[in-house]
Amino acid sequence: MEEGCGKELGTVFNNPHMKVYCGDEIFGGETAGLIIKLCDKCKKRLNNFDESLMSAAGLNIEEWKTHTVYTPVGCDECNGSGYKGRMAIHEALYFTKDIRQLIVKSGVEVDEESIRVQAKKDGSYSLRESALERVKLGLTSIEEALGSTSDE
């Protein structure tokens, strides 16, 4: 999965909705999104993963079997949807020394791919990766994480 700082990177210089932090010690940007939460009353442990969905998303089923993953069911508490409430997911691009050097060296045409690769090395998460972490915590479903985010 080669996504790194996908949405953040493509909009870091021109998105009016993105927060950019500047200062002597901090310089970077953040993008947030919302995903829906599984209903705590009726969520059910997922025993069989959808192989085509997992494969299309580039997710390793064997790795995911090591996590307790849940799926929506539906009850009176959630009006039969299997979901109740929302939660934020975040993507951040921190302007590390290496990323700053890539930007300065690039001149007018910023090489987003090289910055994306470096951001991934520096530990940045994409919105999709943030959502998938919520799946691993049992807070939302794989379908919601993949359907609410892009792989870019």
C-alpha cells in the first residue's frame, strides 16, 4: 500500500480548509475526516474476511487475522444500521528536515511522489491508514474504513 501522506500532500499548499502550523519549531499540515462507529450493543466479531475486498485494498488477510475485527449487525439501539455515532480520523504531514530539503530542491514543480515516500519513512499516516487503525481497535468496520477513504 503506497499511500503515505496522500490527501495531505496534494493539498498542502492550496487547501483553504487545511490547517497549516508555522513556527520556529513546528511546520506542517493536517487534514481530518469523519467515519461512522460500530454500534457497541450489536457489533459482531468478523470471522471470515472478504478476500476480494481485502485483495483489492492491498490488505494481507493473514495479518488481519491477528486482530479482533468487528462487523455491523443492527439492533434497536442503532436503528438496525449496525453503526452509531462518528469519530474523527486524521492525516498529518510534518515538515521534517528531509521533507523541507525535498521541497526546497524541487523549485517550482514540487515532486509530490518523493515527498510522499519520505513522509511515509518519517511515520506519516494517511486518512486510510488512520481509519484502518480504528478497525484494529474494534471501533469501525473494514468496509467503512475503505469506503470512506481513498487509497491515494
